[in-house]
Amino acid sequence: MKGCGVKENHRQYRLGFYGQFFTTYGTYKMQFYRRSPLTWCTIQDSMLENGVDNKPANVNKLLLPKTSSIYYEDTYVADFLKFLHPIDTTLVVVSRWNAKCFKFNNMECSDIISEILKVGIHNYSFEHKLQLKTKKPTPRLSLETVDGKTIRKFQVSWYTKYTWLAGSENLGKLFCYYCLLFRGEKTWGSDGISVMKNFDRKASKHAISKTHLTSQEQFMLLGANRIEHALSEGRRLAAIKHNENVGVNRRILKRLIHVVCFLGKQEIAFRGHNEDSSSINKGNYLELLDLLSREEQLLREHFMSNSVFKGTSSDIQNDLISCITSVLKTKISNELKKANFISIQADETTDVSCKSQMSIIFRYVVDNKIEERFIGFFDVSKDKSAFGLSKILFTEIKNWNIGDKLMCQTYDGAAVMAGQKNGVQAIIKQSYPKAMFIHCYAHQLNLVFLHGSKSIKSVKIFISDLTMFHTFFSRSPKRSQLLREKGFKLPQSCETRWNYHSRAAATITTHFIELKKAITCVTDEDDWDPITINMAYGLLHKLSNFKFVYLLCLFKKLFLYSDHVFLILQTKCTADVQYCVNQIKIFSDQLIAMRKEETISICCKSAMELNSELQYSEKNIIDFKILTYEILDSIIVQIEVRFKDFINLKFVEFTNNTSFKDYKNNFPMDKLMELKNHFPDIFNLERLQNELEIIYNSPDKYLTPKDLFNYLYKNNLLDVYQEISKLLQLVLCIPVTTSSSERNMSALKRIKTFLRNSMNNDRLSNLSSLAIEKQMLNELSTDPTFIDELQLYAAEYNAQRWLEELEKDEESQFVISYLFPPP
């Protein structure tokens, strides 16, 4: 039926594949196959009985076999699928004209005969009849006939004696299977036998009848030759040619997929301003394909000869990007199913088009790896309230089906997120009580220094002076060049990130003499304007100021400790909560240790080494001692206040390897009760205590949580230490920072630039997934089934989109094709 047309209601559609179109008055029927040769389905579309035009059932319910594809041949989607699938497939045609409903029946049923009689054997395709050849039903029937004083009953042995005999349990009759399939004798083929009197005589007589023998011959020859191929040698050859081209077509699609993956991973724009054939810059996607086609004959011939599907349109680009993202999300979904505990991170930023974008990340442990997976960007511009943000989080938690595994949520300290009563964390916790809240430790440490500096006037002035050095040189190319000639440059400052001040202090200390010479050049030479000279005198005065140089040395020493903690908190996936808690406590202890006169003496000595003109008096030293103690006390107090939630994480001390020796003699029962209060019904506390005591008594297992879990995993001891394994996974899945979300914000700003500010949110989120999860994409691309899986997603994605568009037109007719590789 290739190339034919079906015309109804003054609308005509081309049917580009082999298939069948069955019509009866008032009813439209269709059949299609699933991949399994033993499973088939029938969908019957009934006309209105009373002329009432009701909306049919949801068409999406037809999308049962995941390996199937649906397309509408009047759109490019049909060309796309025809481009990829073999022609030896079954086409299904449905007319939805004043349709009332779709009736779906699973044909893996117990009574095939009643279904054949109901549908009509003439409506079955060749492939379907071929399947029915091996599915003769032989049920045990309860058929009885009273013959005088004798009761004649059905005998199961008749199925062996008469190989053509079949039975229908629903109808309670016996049939000749050959005559049923090939419309032989009516009594045995459609009416059936229910009277058991003289059955042997009737069966023997039927077995030698002409109609039976003719049906038996057709049954035996069924499948020996495809009817449509026998009727048309040209059609058979065309089918063979098409199937040969399928392999070539898939190789071409493979090239398109690789180009999309390359551009996505490199965060490069796809589209060009003008993509016409006459344009000198068609965009990176088309230009890269053009470059490949120059060296590869396969692509070159495809673009020159194929006028149906080239794969260069913007719609195809978006579809391929979405399909690749779907494969990534399938991988993430499979990992989430394996994970025991999951935590969620969220952060918000503003993109170049002034839209507020919220990034969501899931963190979990799978196998022996800590994974932090990017879920997507979500536009929250319309509603940035706690209710609006939590609604998006609830939706994603439900979509990914992780509610039962959600154990932790980590956000920044904004009131809308961290509010104790009406914040996002409080709203989430109402529905998921086990989801404890962790205020991002990196934000808290940053706030420790920011608030510590604001409360001390001298420190506030010192930070402003550090900023002025960068501002002075960066505002003028001539001044910047002067600094480059000295062999260094000053780092850019940031008011909200304290570790940027650390870089500035380290650079000024290291290049103190060169910086002083550069500023002196400005003050001594005549070719500088008065304002620049005046500012240079001010900076030169700062480099000779007692307090500034002393604070420069003091904070350089202090930053050595704080930068180490910042680096740990900003490292992706590697830091577990116990390690971070320990490092913050160590940092606090280091600050306490600095609170002594030796620190003042060392800083004064370092200041005089930087500027030999400086000489500190006893009064200066006393003043600096008071100032130093004030700075250290302020930071220590801020740490105690902002990290007071450590008490909520008391249970993680179970995995603190530095305390294992103490726990050996004195088991921490209070921490066990704390674990029970936070996470009831998760742990077997008695077994957990026994397993912990074994660990505490084994010095070779005094390892960090991550190393201990790796040890158990690699030595196949997870089943032996079941409760410890769960505890370690819980500790490792708790995120202490939102640094991964902030890295995603950086990717957002690289992808959605000024020249790409019209990008919609779906495309933005999909492209961000390719860029952020490039490691996962690299791993998947090495899988031989990666391309086949993408082709499957491409078919389903286009089918789903078409069905959604179709639902908008209630009067439209449509053609649906389920395409499968030959069985």
C-alpha cells in the first residue's frame, strides 16, 4: 500500500510504509505488533451511537510499547522516522472522525478464537496471521450432551487425534483452526461445534472434505512466501533497498549526534544569525557539519541528495539536544533508584535576560562514589516567595520519586530559604520530616569574616584599602600596563566573597616592593594627570602606614588557615560532613592558638621586613595587641554562633575516625539516641551498635567515612556491615555547601550570553545538562548502545510532541504508525 492515499472527510494523507487500512460502516479498526512475536494488540475506534461529539480518551494511552514510534506523515517527523526505520514494518491507520472513545484490549488473551470472530480474520495482516499459526488454543472444555441414558463429554485426547481441532473457552465450542483462519466450512470455521453426540463421525467426515483440505494447504503454506512480495517483485526490491539504506541513515544520524554532543560539552552556540545557504556564517552547528562533509563522502552525499531529511533544521537540533538530555536523565534516574539516601541543593541567580533561575542538584552515593547531579534550571521570576520556590522543589521530588529517600536539604542563608517557620526548608520539612536543613557552610564561613570585619572600624578601613589598589590600576590601561611591566597584576575584589581579599593581600605582600616602585613612578613622572598623581600619593602613604602593613601581615597569616577551609568547602563531591566539621573546629582552634603575644611579634617583624622604613614603638605594639585580640575574638565568636547547628549533626561523630580509639572504651550512646531521633525506622540500632564496636576494636579500620566505605565496598563487606554501610552513605550524602550550584551558575552565564539571551528555559536547561554532566556524557558515548537509545528517544519525543499538538484539533484526522525492526 506504499504511496497510496486514504481519503475521508475531504482530507487525504500519504501512507509511506506498508500497511493496512480497514473500514466498516460506523467502525474503524486497526492492528499493530509489539516487538515480541507473541504479543499483539487491537484498538477499535467506535463511532458515536447517539450523535454526541464527546472527546475521545487520551491518545497518549496508545504509547504502551516503549520501543514503538508514532508519527504524523504530514510533518517532518514522518520523514525523520522513515529515515531511520526498516520498511518491513506494520503501518497502522486510525481515523478519529467524530470518535467517541478508544477501546484497548491486550491480545495476550486466553481466548484467541472469540477475538478472531469478533474482529474478523479478513482484517488481520499477513504478519499477524503468521503469528496465529503457532497459537492454536486447546483449552480443557466442559462440554456435555445427554444422549438418552448416556452422557457424551468432550475428550482432551481429541486435540491429539485431530491436529486441526481448537477450542474456545468463552464460546464453549470446538472449531477447525484451519477453516477459522482461512474461512473454510462455516459449521467448523465460524459457527463452531457444541454438541458432542457423534463428534468422531462429524470430525472424520470434515477432515476429508474439500474445503478443509484447501484451508489446510493454505495453512501449511502460510509464511513460505510474503504475499505482497510475491505479487510485486519491484516492491520487494524496493524494500530491500530501503533496509540497506537504514544502516547508512543511522550512521548519518550518529554524526549529527556527535556534533550536538561536541557543541554542548564545549558550551558553544549552535545557531547563527543567518543560516541561509548564501550566508558566510551559518552558525557552529551547520558550519561544523559542512566541515565534516568536506572530508567524509557519506555526509557529503547525504546533504547533496537527500531532500526529505537533512537533520539541519532548528527543530531537529532541539530534538537531538532533548533526546541526549533524556538519556542523561535516564542514567540519573537509574542511579537514584539504587541510592539509599538523597539530598537536595538549590540556589538562585539572575541570568543575562534578567530572569531568576533556580538550580537544583541531587546528591547521593551510588556504588562507592559520591555523585552530585544537575537536574535543571527553573525560571522563578514570577514567584520568588518561599511557597513558589518550594512548589518547584515539591514537583521535582515527585517527578523523580525520591520523597522516601530525601534526608537533607542545603541552601544559602537567605530568609526565604532558611526561615525557621515560613522558609523553604520549613515547608519541605512539613512534608518530608527526615529532610534536615544544612545552612551552606561556605556561606556561613564567608559571613563569619564579613560580619567580623564590619564590627571593627580598623578592619573595615583595611579591606577598603585593599580594594582601592585594584581599582586604581584596573581603571586605566596605562596604569595596568605599568603593573604588567613589573611582572604581576592585582586580583579583582568582591565584596561578598572574603577569599578574594585573601588573594589581594597575598599579592600585595609578595610584590610589595614592585608595587611600591610602580606607584612611585606615577608620583615622580610628569606625564600623569593630577587626579592619578593624587590617588597614587594616597596609596603610597598606605604602603608606609604602620597599621596597614601590620594588618597586611596579620591577615596573610590568618588567610593561610581560612583559605584551606574555603578550598575544602568548595571542592565538588569529595568533602563529607564529618570532615568539614572537623576542619572548621581545627580552624577555630588555630585562631585561638594565634591569640598570644608571639603572633604580634611575628607580624611586626614581617611588617618591618616589607617596609624597612617602619619602626614600631612599645605603644604601637600594645595597640596592635588589643586590635589583634579583638579581631580574633570577633571571628571566634562568629564561628561559635554561626556553626551552632553542629549539635544537630552529633550522630556524624560515629564516623569520626580520630575518636574511634576513645569510643572503643566508652561507646557514645547519646549519639545513638540522636540518630534515632533524627531518622527513626531507618536503622537497626542494636545491630548498628554491634557493628560499630567491631570497627572501633579494629585499628586497621580507623579510616575516614569515605575511605571506610570504599574499604567495605571493595572487599564485599557491605552485607556484613549493613547498618554501618547505611550510616556511611547517609553521612556522605549530606552536602555541607552549595558550591556545586554556584558552579552551575557559572555554566549558565557562559551558555546564556548577551548574544543568546532569547534562549527558552527548556533549551537552556538541556544545554546546561550537556555542559555540566559532560563526564557522564563521555562515559555514555563510549557505550555501543548509546546511539540506538538516542534514536529510540528521538522517535518517542517527536511522537509525543505531535500527539500534544493533535489534541488541540478535535476534528482532525490522523495517521499513527508504530515502527519496529523486523522480528
